[in-house]
Amino acid sequence: MNAHSKEAIREAVTKHYGTFARKQLEAGGVEGAAEGGAEGGVEGAAESAAGKAGKAAACCGPDTDAATGTQVHQAEAACCGPDTGAATGTQVHQAEAACCGPDTGAATGTQVHQAEAACCGPDTDAATAQAWADRLYDDKDLGDIDGAIADLTLGCGNPIAIAELNPGETVLDLGSGAGLDCFLASRQVGAGGKVIGVDMTDSMLELAARNLEKVGARNVEFRRGYLEDLPVASDAVDVIISNCVINLSFDKGAVLSETFRVLRPGGRVRVSDIVWLREPTAGEQSDLASWAGCVAGALTVADFTNKLEEAGFTGIEITPATPENPQGFSSASISARKPW
């Protein structure tokens, strides 16, 4: 049971990611970015791409002061475990290691300050954002995508790498944020395919619309709505992707039921998200800042599996990136299929 109301959770999440998006819009010369969520409901038809798109996403990441080496606050605690540099012989690539947790310098083996940034914080500086994008996506993934767009990722993984997309498929991105995963998917499904991004945060939708104009993808659209009540027709989608967003919902069961509804028979889920590796304490679940940071609201591996099964999915696989993370949670690759 959630320690907070639906309204409190949505307000915390919308404020967190709305702040991030407004800063990016202001930096890009856009004034008056919208604030708030999709209050008042969704009509089901696509909103105009001009002015819509978004990503209630992110993950976490303990802030560690570089000088003192002390943790700042758990609300943005490491979601998947530390990365260490080449000199330590430990994995660095996020897809196989950490999602937003402390980085370790290659030369010194000491923690490097990620300051309220990487995958979840609105105060991410440009250098940190670029480093985080480079951690999640390699050059082959990104191609010629504008680096400034890639650096806006707030995810905890790379769902495109596990999505196995084919030309002509229809893809739905849950919590599409600034649009990066939508743009990457659009290239793989081609002109005969379609990519739909859904988000509830107005300023993130506006940011994604701005990015869509830059990218010029004709097979991408963004819709305003909630994951618990998707503005998408039933049996209309081949693949569901998402990047560190389902954990933000107050009702994951509803999200997964909606996911099942909109997928065509045989359709698949390919998601990156945060999972608890143990049962979280009541205190860990009650912090709204931590919820917005993608930790407090995450499901355990067992709970996520059960909810997928209850929704009707089969072939469920949940693979944590750092299953031994001492903080008790990790980014994970999550796959499932709607039966034929």
C-alpha cells in the first residue's frame, strides 16, 4: 500500500521533472514553459506534437560529495550500484553495471561527485549529463542524434538495446520524456512504422516537441496522458518501451493492465526500470523525494513479476544490472509478452 495519495505522488513527480524540463526550455530560449500534469483527463486522440511530449522518468543516484566522500541524501540514492573505472577492473558500462550510482574515477578509484544529477536531478550540469548519456548509449545506438538531445536522458538503462525492433512496427514509450528513446526507435521501425510517446508533464511534452522539430522524425508523435489510463486504442501496439518511469506510478498494476490492453496479441514489453532486490522498509517507501527519484516507488522483483502475471503476460524475465548492490535496489531489464 502506498504511503501517499495519488495526488501527492503525481504532484511530487510532476514538480521534479517539470523543473528539469523548464530549465532546458529556458536555456534554449523558450519562455513560459507549461507547468503541471495532465489534469482534467485525456481524450484519447493524439495531442499536437507542437507543444507536447515528455518523460516522467529518472532514477536516482546517491549524491556523494567529491571532497568529503559522504552521502548527501538517500532521496537520490544510488539506484543500481557503483561504477568503477578501468583501473579497478570493475564494469563501467551502465547496461551491465550501475544506473545512476556513484562513479569511481579510473585513476584514483575514488567517488566522483554526481551531484543531484545523472538520471534524475533537475540540477544536472552539462558535463554530467553528457557522461550519463554516454554511459547508457554507445555511439552506434545514438548515430547522428544531436548530442544536446541525448544528454537530456533521465533514464536508468537502454530499452532500445533490448527491444528488438523491426521495420513497420508500432512502438509505445511510457513516460517519453525529452523524446530520445522515441527518436531512436523511429529509426529502427522506419517510415512504415510508428512511435508514440506518452507523458503527463506539460513542460516535458513541450521539450520533446522542440526536440522533434530538430530531429524531423515524421513517424513520431507525443500524447499527453497518464500511464494508468493510456490515450491509446486497444490492440494497437507491437512493442512497449519505457526507461525508468513505471516506478513513478502510484498504481503499477493499472499501468501493466493498460500495457496489456494496448498491445496486440504477441506484442512484447521491453523496459528498463528500478527494482528492489529486497523488501524496502516503511521509511524507504514514505519519502516523496525518493519516490520522484525513482527509488521509493519501485517494486521488488517478485512483486513486478506477480503484477505482470496478473495483467496476463507470459515469458517474463527481470534481470537486475547489479543484483548484489548493497543498497538493495538496481536498474533492471524487464521483458514480457502478451500471448497470441
